[in-house]
Amino acid sequence: MFIHSSCQQIWRLTWSIITGLLLLSVFTIPVAARVVSVKITSRTPFASGATFGNSGAYETLRGTVLFEVDPSDSRNKVVFDLDKATPGSNGKVQFSADFFILKPVDLTKGNGSLLAEVPNRGSKNALAFFNDAPGTANANNPSVAVDAGNGFLLRQGYSVAWVGWSSGIPAGGDRLTAQFPVAMQNGQPITGPVLTVYWDAEFGGATPFTLPLSGYSLFNSIPSVSTDQAAAQAELRVRPSDSVRPSGPAIPDGTVVPTSQWSFAKCPTGPPGTPSTTDICLAGGFQNNQVYEIVYQGTGSPVSGLGYVTTRDFVSYLRKGTVDDSGTANPLVGVSRTLCHGFSISGQYLRDFVYQGFNEDEQGQKVCDAMMVHSAGGQKAALNYRFTSDPNSTPFRSQHANRGSPETNFPRTYGMRTDPLSGKTDGLLKRPETDPKIMHVNSSTEYWERRGSLLDTDENGLTDIADSSNVRSYLIAGTQHSTTKGALPTFSVGSRQCQQLSNPFHRGSIMRALLVSLDGWVRTGVAPPASQGPKIADKTLAVSDQATIGFPAIQGVTFNGLLNGSGDRDFGPRVTNNSGIIDNLRPPVLSSHKLLAPTVDAIGNDKAGIRHPFVEAPTATLTGWSLRRAEFADGDLCDAAGMMIRCGAPRPSGLPPAIPARHFRNCTPIRQATLRR
């Protein structure tokens, strides 16, 4: 048949378009199929239908999302023990997680940005950090006007989404949970060694006789194979601290507690209690000035690395999908960009998420356009392990306790570097096509407790490391790990753990400015301001002795320069790329890192970083570190707490003797000089 050449061209063009559309459907259908079903259990007007600027009214959606992954897909094989999960009849592995969405009722009135926040131990933080929302009992179920705080995210038009990722989080308290299969072998759950550390973070200032094996009431325990200590190959040790002095990576062995003094049991009023494979009972109770470490044979290891897949696939679906397999419409069709935020352990999660390749979905597309990694320091998460006990399963990894995890093994920086130990070149960002833009935001605490200087310097603390072009790092000067707007200073655990009152400086205004800048970086390509953090070159980052740091002598305030010591450790031959099976539960130290801390001005506030007027024109010394009292291991760092020392403030009545009658000299001259600049 003869066809005119111009008709042939038209036919070829038409066929190319048809073929392209067919191929597009082939590659877009699996995006929806990755999420098998989205079951919305409630859809409720937010704040009784109140409107927020041009964004109009908002609504909340909560429910459960069912996932399915192919274990043979190369992008899924990185999930450790996925091959040990029992597949369905189609060869795929299914699992589920809770979700929560806060969105404009009319998405066309939104700004096109999805803020996907990684829950912190099942809880939501975005409204507290960006909206100055109060830390109320309702914070995990935002529904009324007060939960919106100042309404910033809503007035800006963001859709905000959360999805569970941790199998260690129990249901309740509106926490977001996840349900993963356990690793199986020969038709039975795999057994293996588990290590858990207990310390006063869970004691509430008391001396409890019993604790869950997880060490923390908000985390599920990995059961022991037996309540018989010998059958469980169990050993309990005790020591005053996980740290040596001066600071270093070594962890003291401690003393073995006789088996007659403890048992696998639940005994709230004391021994003997009721035998239990998920609880521990200690004669005399757990003491505030001791750290306890148990090793036992556990059973039922969840395939925890699927916690990375829940974020990958749900966020990808919200961004690109239209309907799930059941025909339920994607509630966020139309969002055009995704910003991911994670605070503390969730920030560490994001660092490991991108390192292990989960920012690329099964179709090879980018998941998070940009990430705000918040208060993670120089650490990654230790999630993708067998019997990881889940990185959520402890309240804080600190200088005082729980230091023996693989979170700071190489690599630590975003850019590619050569490991001085192995000679291997590696970095967190190594997939240019799908790597996100990174904004790494630290409080001062991260330099003392979370090895923050390892982002800025080499392992020997001698040379500054420049950020990659798609990374910005900021220190928010004078801040502790976390605060809620309007929260009153405390002495932490039991209202008596720390020598000084905590630091209540809330960084909401700075966080809002940073988020707008991050969004603009993705939307318009306009890069945020240059990184603002401490550096060796300008002497704003230094060894932590008092003279070098420049911390002033303040009546009644002790400075000892302790940091959370760091080094690479040998976790055994089955650990690679922050994944696998930890054979060396008490890992030998391979190298020591020289950690540095921010230098301070005459008042004691960080010189470098983003300096809020509270720091630039101070009425108080605001730090990211604080020391413990004798009852809680004297001189160790308080977990996550800083200090607020009011300038020239008289001693309030009723406070413990640790608070001096009058704090050094008044700040007024410095404040006035600063304001005149």
C-alpha cells in the first residue's frame, strides 16, 4: 500500500505518541500498585472548618496503607532479611502502616508542596517546630485550632503527611505504627542475640523493680526465647556510665549481675513477680546512677528495613499515583514537589534512607526532592539489621548511655570521602540522579551528644570539610536538642537530674525561614544562604577544654568538656554498608575520632551559626549541654538537655542548692554593645 511521505511522517509521529503513552502507563501503573490499598478510616474538617489565609479550610485524613514489594527487585533487595519474610501466593511480601494527612480541602489553593515528615517514635513534630504549636496531649491528633499553633504551614498551603515506619512502636496515643513480617528459617522465627541498655531516662526519677525488655515503655520488646536465663544465654551487666573520661569511644565492661538478683519477670512491686519473656525484674530496683546492659537470645526479628519502604512508597504514591489497586483515589493528586523532614532519630533515619538508596522508588524516580535533616548530628540510623531492636527503642543515645551502635561508622559525610581505615570511598550522597537537596540543621547539643563535628571535619579534627553543592548545614546557636514553644525550664528526669535548668529557647522562627528557603530551592532553583556553622579555620570549632572553648567562669556552674566520644567499631563480618547481622554485640574499637565543639563568646553562647537575637543580644547564657548531679552519675551529660543561666538573676526561692545565689555579672553591657552594632 502506498502512503504519501508526509502521511508516513504523521503516522510515525502518531505511533510514537501512542507508544509513549502506552509505555507511560506501564511505568505509572506500578506506582499506584506499589501501594495496594489506602484505607481512610476518618476524614474530618480541621479546626471545625476554620480557614487559613488563601489556603482556605483544611481537613485531616487518617487510616492504614497496605504495601507490597517484590523481593527480587534490586531496589528492594537492600532490605535486610526480606528474603526471610514469608511471601504471599504471588511471591510478593505484604506489610502495612498507619498514616495521617493534614491537607487543604481544595488542593488547588495549596502551594503544591508536600511536607512529608518522618514520625519520631510514632509521633508528629512538624506543627511544634514550624507552627510553634503547644506540646499538649492532643499534639499527636491535631484537630482543633490550638493544634495549628500560629498556622504557618497551613497559611503557606503545605500538605503534611506522616506514615509509620517502626515495628517497635505499640498502638495507642495516636502514634503511627507499622506491622512487618518477621524473619523466618525452616518455618520458624529466627532466633539470635539481642542487646538492650537501660538507664534513668525511663525511670522517672524512681527506682523501678521492673522494666520491659525493650528498656522503654513506649517500645515493644523482642521476646526472650525462654524465661530461663541459661536457656536464653542471658547476662546482665551494670556500670556507672557508658563513657570513659576523658571522652573516647571505649565502653566500660561493667560488672556481671548474679542471676540470683534478676529474672525474666514482671514485678512492679518487687521480686519474684510473674515470669515473662518480655520483661526484666531486678532485686533492689534499677538505680538512677547506673547503666544496665542485658544480652539474651531473642526471637521474632521483624524485617525492620521495610521501615524505609513505607516512606519511599507512600510518599512516591502521594506525589505521583492516582488510584490504588482498589480504586481509591490518591488524596493528594496534584502536589508537585516533596520536602521530607525528620527530627532527631528521624533525621538519622533520613540520612540512612538516602545512603541506602531509598530515595529512588521502584520506577527509578526521586522520592524526596529535598530533605531537612534536623538534630541528627553526624549519625545515621541503625535500622536495617537483624534484631536491631529498632533505633526507636531507646529514648536517646548519649554520652551517658547506649553508645555501642553502628550509627557513626563510616561514612558520615554527605560528600564522597575515602575511609582512612579501609581505603573505601563512600558518602551518603552517591546517586546524582535521585539524591535530594539537603538542609542539615543542628542544635548545639548535637556537637556534644551526637558527634556533630564529624559533618564538618576529618576524623582527626584537623581539617574542615566543605559541603557538597547540594548541601547546606546550619547550627542554630544557643539551642538544645529540642524544646516546645512556651515550655518551662526543668531539671529533666525526676525534676532533679541536671545541675542547672534546661534551655527553653524555641527555634520556631528560624525553622520557618529555613523551610521557606528549602522550598524555594526546589521550586525556583534559588539556593539557600551559604552554610553557617562552626569551623576550625575561623576558630569557632575547637577541642572542648574550657580555655579553648572560651566558656566563662560562672558561679555555681561546672564545665568539664565531656563529649559523646566516637570511633569506628568492628561489628563483625556480616555487617556491611550499615546493614546486616551484628555478631560483635560489644564491638572492639577500631579507631578514635577527635570530636570538636563550638567555641563561645564572653557570655558562653555559640559564636558560629544562625544567631537569634536571644543569642546575639543575650539576657542569658544558652547552651546545648548540661551536667548531671551525683544521684544520676555526677558530671556525665544530661540526655539532650542544655542550660539557661540568666544573667545577673537572683536565686529563685525553693530551688536546689546547685543553683547559685547570683549568676556572674549582668549581661546588660554586652547586650547594649551588641544592639549598637
